[in-house]
Amino acid sequence: MSELRIALLQIAAAGYDRVANLETGLAACRRAAELGADIALFPEMWSIGYAFERDDLERWRAQAVRRDGEFVGRFARLAEDLRLAIAVTYLERGPSGPRNTLTLFDSRGREALTYAKVHTCAFDRPEVALATGDAFAVADLDTAAGPVRLGAMICFDREFPEAARILALQDAELILVPNACEMEMNRLGQLRARAFENMCAVALANYPAPQSNGHSALFDPMAFTSDGVSRDTCVFEAGEEAGVFVAPLDLGALREWRRTEVWGGAFRRPDLYGRLTDSPR
């Protein structure tokens, strides 16, 4: 098998009601398994539905959960029960403050990857109080389609081409992107570009309307057919409504594209890119 099936969980959350969010999330994962998915991806900060009360920062901080706690642990156990990889998102409690975090469990319920949002939205909402992540990591995930090399970005990370490029330089074949904002044509265009320029697939899960506007999507990098005709690299795009949407990714075709085409890292000139790591003045 070379087809990887990615469930984009475009589902509505219940704000700070973690019990309701837990049950809704577990049910969505079960539905993803019924639909034959290999991986289930949540929208951003699912544990609290990316909800904020601007006038009660302490109550917001109190919603943070431990990575080894019951909320996250329930998804680890379900991943093992369903034989389904689950990328769950949550407000994580940590020694330096809450973090906006994704943890990916493999189909045996083992932690494969944990990533905390690097580019926090310090200009908006209590994200200014978040501790930021400090690395872009990748992991090899065993799936029914064979091992797949994965990385993750979260929402605003998408705005920075360096984030996807660092993951690509670590040979990521698929980047998971939990999201919690309006996905209009320009933001969707960013995903298309990140996939094409890095020769990897990009999968995004967003909240449905009215919290956000849906449009969860999967893009691959294969811009041309074998006979040179331009093709649409959007493999799947949802509408605004809630649902569990399973999008197929042809890993065999993706790997052949990466092997034979010129994009990605083949002709990079890192000796000329020093300004990219300079601190802004």
C-alpha cells in the first residue's frame, strides 16, 4: 500500500468544557478509524477549543493540562485501541508557562512527536502569555502504508517559510498543521506554496463555522503530471461545515516526485542565506 489516509477533524469545540471536548474528540477519532484513516489530526488547542476570556487570564492559565495527564492520555490509549495515529492538540501546562502543543501518538499509543508552537501570536489574545517552542522536530511514524516522516507546525507558524523549510531539511514528507483562524484564499495559498517549494505534503485541520470557517485541506507538491501538464496540488479541501474528512495521500507518487524533480533542497545556496538568521534591527 502506498496511500496514506489522513483524517482532518473539522469539529466544533465546547470552549473550556474539557469533558465535552474530550468526548467529542474521542468520538471523532472513532469515526476516523471507521472511515479507514491512518492518522487523525485535530484543530489547534483542542482541549479548550482555542477559547480565551480576555478579562480572566488566570482562569485561562488554569485550563492547561499536563502532557502525561488524563486528557492527553485518553488519546494515547484510544490510538492503541483503534490502531490509529492521533495528533491531539492542547494547552499544555509547563514550568515556564502554558504552551500551545501537539502530541502525535502512533498506532500503538506511543508518543512519536511533541511540538510546541514556535511563532506564538504575541500580538493577540492571551497567546502573549504562552511559552514558545524551541525546535521544529520530525519523527518516523509507522503506518499501514509503511513508515512516514512527519513534522508539525501550528497555525501562525504557517506564515513563516523558514518553519516548513527546516522540517523539509530534516526530510519531512508530511507536515501536520492544526489551525484556528479563517482559511481564506491567501492562507490556503501559503499551504500550497509550502508544499510545492519543499516537496512535501501539508495537511491542515481547522475549526468549522462559525468558530472559524473550516476549509481543512491537504496539499501535495506534485505540480505537474508525468507528461508535463500543470495540475492542482490541492488533494482535498473541506467546506465550512463540521465533519471528519479523510483525505488520501499517494506516498508512492510523492516519493517519486521528490526523487526526480528539482525543487526542495537540490539547488539551495545556504552559503548566501546568512541574513535569514540575523536578528531584526
